[in-house]
Amino acid sequence: MTDRNPVEIFTSKSGLSNNLKGLSWLLGNEVFTLFHLVLIKILGLNFPVIEIVFIRCLTSSVILFPLLYMHRNDSSVMKDIKLNALRVLFSAAALTSNFFVISKIQLSQVSLIGYLRPAAMSLIAIMFLKERPSIFRWLIILTGFSGIWIMLAPDNEGDGFIMLIALGCVFFGSFSVILQKKLSQTMDNLSLMIWYSFGITLITGPFAVTLWKVPSMREACMLIATGILSTIAQYFFINAYRYAEASFLAPMHYFHIIPVTIIGFVTFAEVPSFNTVLGAGILLSALAILGYIEIKQNNYVSEKEHAKEP
């Protein structure tokens, strides 16, 4: 997809049509993601998190393997095995810690923590890619993390542990996303999904068996449903970015907090605290400024490249 400014995205008929298609897929992803979150929250009250992760990914694998067999001639599943294995390790840590955090704090807080990923990826770039950000950018990143600190407000040792797990989840997920972006250059989406689901199944299996709690028929259906819902949500997400431009969809993710907060209130009687609202305001403001900086830098680089063209 070509980089275009927002005016061109909305004034071009083909651009608008594709972006609206992408948006409809993203809305579908949102619906299935919300149902998935609710099930994880309910199941996390009664089951070991590792068991939920295992059954979720095992179910996804059962769905995806027949598709892989059907497209076996076009598959790139055996490419970059070492890098895929590393991605799976980070993904398993991210998913397990994410499910643990979902079971312990409000859904709105979980959603807001997810917004911290751009700041975390910037921090990873600083530490491992030797990027040298300005003092202003450092301040924005630290402000974002302080928003999370205020939001979770660790008053005791248990709260501090949950916040540590939440931050670990963000960084593990960020590493996984960085590796996925690199792998997506040589691998198809189905192969990436197979590696993710089956790899996490293999990693979590031994731990899940050790801590296994036998579910009732109703609970077993709910556990299996997490895998079905997540697989469908992932399919919708992939198609959203296949049709629409990333610059068009990126701001839409910030609206996720609205339905999540409503679902949390209606289903679990979760009322955001003053600290949550204050921390959210600080975090979203920092991310908005960070996003603006990224756009300005990208436009500057594009202008320089165009200027060099004969």
C-alpha cells in the first residue's frame, strides 16, 4: 500500500472503498474480541491461566491445520524456524501474562495497558536497535508508563506484582510483534497463525497437564469457544489490514476502550476508579503526542526521498 495523506485517503473513491471494507472487518474483529475477553475473564476466576491458554491455542490449531493441509503447496510454514521459535516463546509469555492480568483487573485497565505497546516498542528500539531519541521523546515514553503506574496504583505487594506482570505482557507482546513483522516479509498469514497456535500449545501443554482442573461440560464449551473466537477475530484482523491502509485503521483501535468499559460495567459491575481515569488521560495524551511525532517524522523522510528523485 502506498503512503498517502489523510485527505487523499478520504477523497479517493478506491481508497475510501477499500478503507471502509477494512473498517468493517475491524469492527467484526472487535465483536469477536469482546466475546473472547468476557470468556477469559469468567474462566480465569476458576481455572489455571495456563490451562486456558493451552485449550485456546489447541482449539485454534485444530481449526487451522486442515486449512494448512489444503494450502500445503503454497505454505511457507518451514521457513525461518529459529526466528519463529523465538517469536513463539515471546508470544506464549505474552498470552499467558495477558490472561493472568485479565483475571485480576478491570477490562478497561487491560485495554489501556495494551495501548502502551507503541511506547514499549520505542523503548525496545532504543535498547536493541541503538536508536537515539530526543529528550522530548524520552519524556513522552516515561509519561506513558507513569500513566499505567497511576492507573494500577499498587497499594500493596499483590498489586505491584500484577503491574509487573502487566508490563511484562506489554514487552513480551512487543517483541513478538517486531519478530512477526520481520517474518511476514517471507511467510504467509496462515503459516504465521499455525506457528503461533501450535507453538504455544506445545510450550504450555506440560504445565497445563500439571495444573489441570477438569471442566464441566459447560466450562469445556466455554474453553473451546475461546479458541474459536480468537481464530475468527484474527482472521477478521488480517483482512482488515489487507483492505485498508494502516494509517486509516491505527486511530480506530483507540475506540476499543469504549465498548470494553461498557462490557466491564454491564457484565462484571466494573466502575473505573479515579486513578484509572487519570492514568488513562495521561497515557492516551502521551500516545497521541508520540503518534503525532511518528507521523511528522515519516512525512519528513518521505519528502526527503521525493526531493532526491530526478
